[in-house]
Amino acid sequence: LADSPDDLFAHFRLAAIYLAHNELDKAIEHHRAILEVEPQEQAVRTSLAHLLQLLGRHKEAVWEYEKALCMEPDSWELQLELAEQLQRMGDSDQAVNHLRQLVNSHPEFPDLHLRLANLYSSRGEDKKATGQYKQALDVHPDYLDAHIALGRHELRMGRNERALIHFQSAM
């Protein structure tokens, strides 16, 4: 790299070596160097966002996820990552907006309904949470995680008998 600072192969290799040795800050430096040369390298940008998230640098991670989404706006996996990161930062309103958009775009995926329901539940929004849990179960009636999550939600809401029904369905 001393002779050729734009040598992408060297940056990729060093990033991998630093990741293998759990030296995340140094790996981030090489991710950024790669993106200087190839700003459209989405896998590196997403990896950079993940690394920033692991280091607790949430605002930077959100920024990188957003840039990655600009390159692939239909990627619901990146939308999920962004929503989770926003939630970690305490911006649950934006997290809800992202998840709601995903659910509207892909209502056939019960996991999206479940994630939105869990977020509503964590915010204490009983009716919205219950509605999303039920939509997840409408899409996939035997969805174990949805039954368990809805059971937990019902317990938090003090509805023990309804919780028991969902736990039994999960069994």
C-alpha cells in the first residue's frame, strides 16, 4: 500500500486480516479506503455499516446503511438493518416508518409483520402490536415465533389466558 495506496486487492486483503484478528477499527480504515476508490461497492458499504454498529457508532452506521439503500432501494434486508439501528439509537418513530414501508411492500412475509409487532409491543402500543402479530399469523398460522411473541405481549398486557392460548399453540 505504501507504493500504491489505491490497490484495492491490498485493502480487501488487509481488511480481511484485521477482521480475522478482531481489529475492527483498522478494518474500518480499509473499508473506507476501498469506498474512496469504489464508492458503489455495496458489500463493503454494508460491511462497514455492520462494523460501525458493532463498535456502537450508531449514527455513522445509519448513514452507511442509508447510502447502501440508495444503491439498492428494494433491499428489504438493508431496510431491516436500518430499522434495527434506528431503534438502537432510540429513534423508534423512524424505525416504525421503515418497517411499516416494508410490511406494505411485502405483506406476504410474516417475519416483517412480527418485527413491526415487536417494535409496537416494545413501545406499549397494544392494538398496533396485536394487529401485526395477527397479520403474521394470518400469513403463516403455524409461525412459532409469532405465537411466542404474541404470548409474551399478552402477558405484558396482563392477559394471561390469551397468552396461554398462544403458548399452547406454539407447543
